[in-house]
Amino acid sequence: MTPSYILLYVADMAASRAFYDALFGLDAVEAAPTFSLYVLPNGWKFGLWTKDGVIPAATAPGGSEIGFPLGTDAEVDATAESWAARGVEIIQPLAEADFGRTFTAVDPDGHRLRVFHVSR
């Protein structure tokens, strides 16, 4: 069994859909009032589901991260600059970690998005 689907619970579907449309440069392939689905270029599916009414109840975000690996440190730096310019909240500025160059942002619901280049 191999995972290929990520689902995030969100408070405001319109705000989250706008955020991820811009982040991915894609439109959702399914866009309902309480659910959106993206099919990413690598084949993974990325879903958003309004947290109200989810059974069992959704818990608070922030205890995990979604990783965005890039090919170079320069791509990490450029992405940080681009996201900040678009108003994406950066909670960890560009830094050198033990694995390489990285920064961390959050989406409108506080889900952590880590961009990185493994260089060590």
C-alpha cells in the first residue's frame, strides 16, 4: 500500500481554494462548497474538506507539515520571496537546517508548508 492522497480540513473553503489555486498554479478538478480536489503533476491528489461536520471531528492543524522539495537553494530562496510577496505567512524565515536550505509557511488554516532543498 502506497499513499498518494493528502486531505486537509479547512474553515473557509473559498479562502483555502484561492490559496491553493495560486500556490499550485492549478484549478481544482472538483470544486464543491465543502470539498475541493487537485490532481498534482506528480499524480498525488490533494483534497480540501470543510472541517465542520467531519466525522470523527477534525483536530487542530500544526502538528505535521506538507513538504515541497526543490532542486536548488536558489529555488528555495526564490519561492520564499514569491510567497512572501503574495502575502503567504512565513513562520520560519529562510534558514540552513541540518538537511539543507528551508523555510516554513502556513496556509489560511495554519497547516504548515515546508519548502526545502536537501543538500547535506
